[in-house]
Amino acid sequence: MKTKLLSLLLLLAVGSTHLQAQYCGNSGTAVCTPLTGLEAGVFDAEQVSCIPRNTNISETIFFKNFTTFAYNGVDITIDSLHIDSIGNLPSGICWATNKSNNIFSRGEEGCLNFRGGTSALPGQYKLRMFVTAYTNIGTIGPNLDFETLNNVLYVRVVASATSVCPPIDTNQTANFVPGESIQELSQISGKVYIDANSSNTYDNGEIGVRNVQVSAGSNTALTNATGTYTLYVDPGTYQVAAHTDAGGGLSYANGTVQVSAAAGQQTSNVNFGATVAPDYCTALTSVVNTGMPPRPGFDNTVRVSLVNYLSASPLSLKLRLSYNSQLQTYLSSTLATSGQGSDYIEWDISGLAVNSTWTVDVHFNTDIDSTFGQALLYNVSATEVSCPNLLIRASEEVVVVGSYDPNDKAVSPVGYGSWYGVNPDKHEDFTYKIRFQNTGTFLAEKVVIVDTISQHLDLGTLKVLSASHNYEVEIGNNRAVKFIFNQIMLPDSNSNEPGSHGYVQYSIKPYAGLAQNVEITNRADIYFDFNPPILTNTTLTTIDYVDHTLTGIKGAQGGYKLSLHPNPANNMATLTIDKELIGKEVVLLNLNGQVLQSRIASDVTTTFDLGKLAAGVYIVKVESATLRLVKQ
């Protein structure tokens, strides 16, 4: 139930002393009158109507205090409850109750009033309510966070009284408000760079290092493509630390800096000079479908990028993109190719400097006879690499669609079966892509993606592989990762459809030893400026160590194992091979020995399009190892 009192009652003007979320200071019977006959419980997220900006309001919600609640898994009897404070209220709004001491007895009915006016930015504000509970086992609090009792209250601010009031997003993944005020937070920023002259001081021209986690207490940021990071912390003294990379190729002369930060203070140039081991090299490779996904009869674009991530010297190599030539036709590339086969394109890359990025856009057309739901697999691999022992490989599976949502999330590998099973022993990294498009009527100045990472994924292995625009990354202690696109100036789709798209792609490793059938789900919230979030779909990956093929034959050459799934198959079948067979020829034959499809294995998986084949039995062959494939 909700009600609005007359706007002349107990209102505070905008610009009064109540500039921050705070107590009005005058609770009592004149504030509001409780309702009777309420069910036991506290707050309903929908009880507060939308608050128009720059308009004085008085909003009252009604509640009936707990008699018991669960705390740390134990049912506890309430004697009384004291409301201590409410945080994250939009500036200019204050709160008061009908009790002068803000204390409510067990099962007592009460009311809570919000009043004032705000010029805060439009958006959904997730309130933080802190209480002291007097119980049969003693006092709990002060400042017990009410959210731990599964009670959350939200306030929505809209531009004007005529604005559409959006529904509450109770699935909001993190306590994030578009345009949230950081006036009372401290800002710590700096750069992680390769200290070429060993001066332990950043000099202009020294190269930044991306994907390094920098922490201050429980606050963590990830350096962006230029090696820059920004931390927003509560006032205090912190040991700011830059972390080494998983491969051990990065080291610091001084990896920790003490910073004392006052409220609202900006502390910049907290830099970390790094060195790279002379014989160390590693690269980041990405393949991502940008813009529109593949659709029958239409064109799509795939972007391939390679970053010389931490190599001590420039990289030279030959890079190959393999694609499903049965379903797609290669049209063009923004960079000249050095080679082309029936199902691949190649480029020669020479002298790619440290932290430099090589990027090419490749345009395809999808066969008009392709079927919705068919998976297209794009594989990137490298040969003739100048750096010894450097394995460069990336892949993305994209599903052919008829219509699509321009704001979505996808994971690769997609997995097999309706449960999307993936064996983590064969896929050490999961790659996630979040796409967004401005379908409004004006450009978006800022886009923020809030992505809460599954507890089964190792946040310490998070790496941004590719992004459409300049970005920053914040990692919250609640596993919420914010990808922040400041000053993106993303045009709307009506004025510039191709330019209205954006994306971010990252890789992350699952924790080792996950049990069979563990489900890994992920969803993201996308904020355009100050609008309510757009919720993406939820991805699903199920840990599955079982070999679901009907036939699997040990090859005579080294005892390699091949597997096919599904088998029998309808339209598509995926061959999985041992890593040692990457680079070997994979062949699909009929029973007469006629070669129907042939390609070089650029990854551990190769997908065959069976849509145009007649039902029957076929043979898949790699070297001397063969498998029997049944087409239904």
C-alpha cells in the first residue's frame, strides 16, 4: 500500500540544509499516522512512488515490525527495533517516522515518511537502512544492514511529473545508481607502466600495461588499454597494490604505495613501474561479432584483434581466421590478406610493439538457406610466431538469428545440449561478450555495464580482450564488475545506426575442481546515461565432464581421442580433438570415400554443417583416426 500526503505538509524546499541522505530530525506523531491491520513484515519495494526532480514531495510508507527474523541462520525474537539511519537517499530528501525515538516494539505498526525535494540525477536508488535490534539474545547492531534481513527499499527519481515511472528492478545486480554522487569518496588514480629506464618514475612515452588489478582495501580496479586505473574509496589510509600477472612475467620495483585519502580528495599519479622478463611473451587475441549478428541473407562483421600484451620484444606472426564456409561467404576485409583458402583468411603481422593492437574487420554474408539456431564458429590461430612457445588462439560461437535484441550477453563456448555442457578441462577460459545499442532518440554520453560475476569464476583471471570504445573497469567486493564508458557519445540508431553499437568482450577462468553439473549463470545491467537499466538475457554454462558421443575411437597415431557431439545429429555436429592435433587436416567423407568437407583444425573444436546432407552414415577423419557420424 502507498499514499501521498498533501504537498503542503511538512515539506522542505530544495536547497535546504538537508543536502545529503539524512534524518529530518523531528520524528513524531505529526509526521504520519500508521495504518492498522497490516500483515507482519516491513517494506515493499513498490511503496514509494517516483519522485520528480525539483519538486517538493511527502511520501509515506507503512509497515508492521517483525516479531522474529532470521539472523545468521537462527530465528531470533524481536523485543524492539531502532531505525538508526538510511543511506543513499537522493540529496535533498530526508526521512522521519511517527515515533519520536524511531523505536518500534515487536509487531508494532508504524510509518516512515520521506520529504523534501531533490535535483539528483534520474535513476533507481537502492537505499541502505541500518537498524539496532533488541532481541531475546541481546542487542544486534548498531547499524545492522537491513538488506541482510532480505528487506530492500528503493527510491526512483524521474525527470518530471509527466515522466513515465519505470518499474522497480528488484534484480538489480549491484548497488549502482546512474550518475551516482562520489562527492564524499576519495579518488585514487594512476598508471601501471613498463619502466624502460628503471627510474621508478613514469616518463612520457613509457608503455602502459593493461588488465592489471590494482587494489586498495576491498576496492579493486583493472587497468584499461593505456594502463590507467581509477579507484573510488571511502576516506582513510590505504596500501594501494598492483598485482602481478598469472604468468609471472611482470614484476615491480615497488608494488605497494601507501595513500592517505581525505573526503573528496583526488590523489593522482599513484604509479607502478614494471619490468618484463627478457624471454617472456604473451598476447591477447579476440574474435568478436560486432553489430548485427548473422541473419539469413544479411551481412555481418567479425572483428579480429591481437594485442602484444607483455612480450619483451615486438611480435611477428601469421594470423588465420577460420569460418564456416558452408553457411557463410567471405566478402571483404579492411586489411589486405596474405592468403585465403576455402574456409579461412590469413594476414601477415610484422613488428607488433608491446601493448600495441592490430585489428581487422571481416565482412561475411550468411546463406539465405541457413537455419535459425545454427551455430557459426569463428576460430583464430597463429603460425610462424617469432616468440617461442607462444600459443595464440581465440574462438567465438555465434548463433544464426531471425530477429535479435541489440542489448545482450553471450558466452563462448556455447556448449552442447539443452544444458549447454562444457568440459573445463578442454576450455580453460570462458569468453563473455556484452553488446549494447543506443536505440533512443539522442546520443548517450555515458554507458555503464554492471556485470555480477558468478561465484564459480575466478575474478583474479579477468582480462578484457576487446572493447568498442575507451573504458574503465571497477571490481566491487560484491563481485560486481563495472565496465564504464565515459564520454562515449554513442549516437542513437535513428541518426547513425552503424555507430550506435558497442560491446565489451572479456575472458575469465572457472575455478579448478568444479563438480559435475555445476551451473554458471551470468547477466548484466546496461545503463545509458541516467535511464533505468536494460537487463540482458542470462547465459548458462553447465560443467560437464561426460563424453556424450556414441562413438570415440583411439587413433593409431599416439592414441589420440576424437569425439563428436551430438551423434546422431540433425543440422550441426562438433568434433573435439586433442590439442596435439591442432593444425592437422579434418575431413568429412561419405561411405564411398568422397571428401565432402575439409579444413585445417585451428582449435580443439571443429563444427560441421550437415544441413544440406542426406540422412545416412558419414565418416570424420583426422590423420588415421576416424569416427562414424550419423545424420538423421
